[in-house]
Amino acid sequence: MNRKPHRAAVIAAAATMSFMIFGTDGSGAYAQDSTVTMLPAQAESGPADAGEPRFVAEEVVQPLADEAAPAAARSRSLSLGELVSGMPADGNLSSDMRCLAEAIYFEARGEPLAGQLAVGRVVVNRAESDAFPDDYCAVVKQPAQFSFVKGGRIPAVDTRSQAWQRAVAIARIAHQELWDSPARDALYFHATRVHPRWARTKLARATIERHVFYR
């Protein structure tokens, strides 16, 4: 799963179509909610009827307002907790999304939702950066990056736990960019209890719960 091109927002479109029906008196009718564009008809073989212009109905495709709007805009009326609660708790996860959820679970499952989302954003940002691998699993399993990964393997998760369900929901929110995290473009983070040398050369982006985030 190549993350380098910016992910296209998931946008659905719907269309309604009606055809103008003319009677002998030239009147027409169409569905109340339909949109019709009237265009002059193309010339046909044979003489045209003088003084009798013809029209054809052309389908106009218009996205429904609430489907065409970015998902992030539709989620602004919700709190982060409400957004998490509204995420599907079941369904199969791709291996890439599972790696993202596992990173959130092992790095921040004991933190409030904002802290978990910030960790998820770092993984997403890395997958989109030229400085890191292209997909979530490669980012998470990159040597010497995440302490919970041992020998390139991610430990087993208790998938029945609420902590895992929350991590999955947060992963979906981070992946779809449904909520603005203060971590934003951060590529690094560490726990507030430690002070790694590399932090001296990075620009601090934000301190969120028990982690400091850097870009």
C-alpha cells in the first residue's frame, strides 16, 4: 500500500436524472428534485421543421451535499469521543490498518483519546514522508523505531478488549484524517519521562498527554 501520494479523500457522488417529456402543445414535466440541462438538439438528416426548435434532456451529475463534503468537515460537530464511538467496531482490517492500530494500542492504549490519535498521526505521517517506508507495517516494523516491536515481530493483541476496539477506531480516524490532532505533521515522539539525544536536534511540535511530539 503506497502512502506517498496523498491519499484521496473518500468521496461518494450520487446523481438524479429525468427526461423532459413534451406533449403536443410543447409543455414538459420533470421530477421535482431532478436537474435537467436543456441543449439544442444535434441536426439530423432531412429538413428541420421551421419554427419548431427541438431540445434534448442531458443528465447532470451532482454530488449530494453531505456525501461530497470532506469527511473531516462532517465530523466537526462531534467530539473525538463521539467520533470514536461511531466508528465500526467489527469488520476485517487490512494488514496495514492492523499495524497502525497495533502501534496505537501498544504505544498509547493507557492514554486519553487525544494521545492515542497523536501516536497514530505519527505513523500516518511517516508513511507519507519520503524519509520513511511507504506503508504502515513497514513504518512500525522499521528497526529501532518502536520499542514494542521485537525482531521485526509485533506482539499478540487481546482483540476482545475495549482498548483494542478503541485503537482500531482511532486508527480509522487517523487514516481518514477525520480529526485534527495537535501532533499534525510530527514524525517523532518520545515519552515525557525520557530525554533521548536525538530530541535536541528536532523541533518540538507539541506535548500531548505523556508524549512529546517532534517534526
